[in-house]
Amino acid sequence: MIILIYDRNLMWAARLVQSARSLGHEAVMLSDHEVRPGDVAVVNLSDDASLLSSLVAGLRDQGSYVIGHAGHKEKPLLALGNEFGCDRVATNSEITHKFESLLPAV
């Protein structure tokens, strides 16, 4: 499975890439908002909302499963992920500790 990780926090994204690869997936770290082909996209919801809206829509249009994430206290950002149409919205803790269970069965 190809997992696209859209995040400007390179420390966080690098750890997530490593986690995805350790699970046997191909992972690509991206700091832009360009839609790229992939099976799953992990999107940091604390980024620019105007750019995230079109990114999530473009990823969904191409058939990617989109996971949006933010801190557990950032309820407005988590709600925004649902509003933008993310398939799944998760807290940062869930991404860190339950990443594999968040991925769709492919």
C-alpha cells in the first residue's frame, strides 16, 4: 500500500514514514498540498484550512482513503477534518499508537 504523509512537521512526518515502512508499506513524506497517487493519505489538520479543503477533495476524488489528524484537544480541527470529508479523523495519539488499525483493509 502506498501511504502519502502530508505534514510540514518533518520530525513528526519522518517518524510516521518509519512506522508505515515498518508495517511493510511504501510511505512518501510530502510538505506541499499537491495531490499525488496513493492508497492512503495522512493529512495534518493543523495546516492551512483553505489548502486542506481542496487537498482532501482531490485525494478523495482519486480514490485515496484520507486520514486527518490533530491533537486530542483540537476539537475544531478534528471537526474540520470531518467537514472536509476525511474518511477517518484521528488524534495524534491514535496515529502514534494505533496507526495500523487506522489503515483500511485493502
